[in-house]
Amino acid sequence: MRDLRKLVGFMVLSMVLISCGSTRNQSAKVVNKVLEDHESSAYEFPAGVYYAYQFEDDKPAYGFDEQLVIEQLASKGITVKNLWYKAASSSCVPPGSSMAMTVMVEAAMVVQLNEADDQLLEMNFVKTTVPSLGSCAYRVNRYMFTSK
């Protein structure tokens, strides 16, 4: 049984490494991922062209895989400058607090480009001039990219 678990673990790891390698030769790569707080004080997005991902309205986006979207953007040759992602949640906990407020926190994703690219419109994104991650944006993953 232990050997079977090791084999399955090795296979999963191999698949992850293979899928990660598939985006290495694309036009952009993640150079840094940081956790940001957009809620405690006013957050100003840097200048650029923005697109917001449109999640399905009829169900929460729990378990949404932002890495898959990043891979899809890379495979289409879309040069992303920054990508911000806030996960869906059923509670909101401000930094330094041990009290969780029971609320429905909607997932949000915003992509910054240097110039417009209509390919994003085919990927469930809409162009926006006012990027926002909504409420309870205390824990936002920011992916910063570099062009090759």
C-alpha cells in the first residue's frame, strides 16, 4: 500500500512538472507572487489596460484554479503584466482579527496588460477602466510577469 501511494504521488508530481513546463516557452512568465491587502487602505492599480474575469453568477467560484487561467493566457501568447486574484469565501477575516464575519465573498480576477488584446474577450474577461476586486480584498494574490 505504501509503495502504491509513493507511485501515485510520483505520478501526480510528474504531471504537475510536465504541465508547468508547457508554459515555459511562452511569451511571459511569473517572476513573483505576493499577497496584498486591497481593503485596509485605498489601493491604486498601476497604469495600464485592464480586464476583469466574469465568474458564473449562479454558483460560487470555490476551488477556482487561477493557475489554469495563467497557463491559458500564456498559451495564447497574451503578454500579461500583472494578475490579481481574490478567492471566493464564505467568511471575511480582516488582518489581525480572530473574528470571521459570515458573508459571501465573491471571487475576483483582474489582469493588467500594456495594450488591449481582444483574445481576453473570448476567455470570459471584459475590458474595464475601473479595476476592482470587490469587498473583503484583504488577501489578494498578485502575480507579476516579465516578458521574454
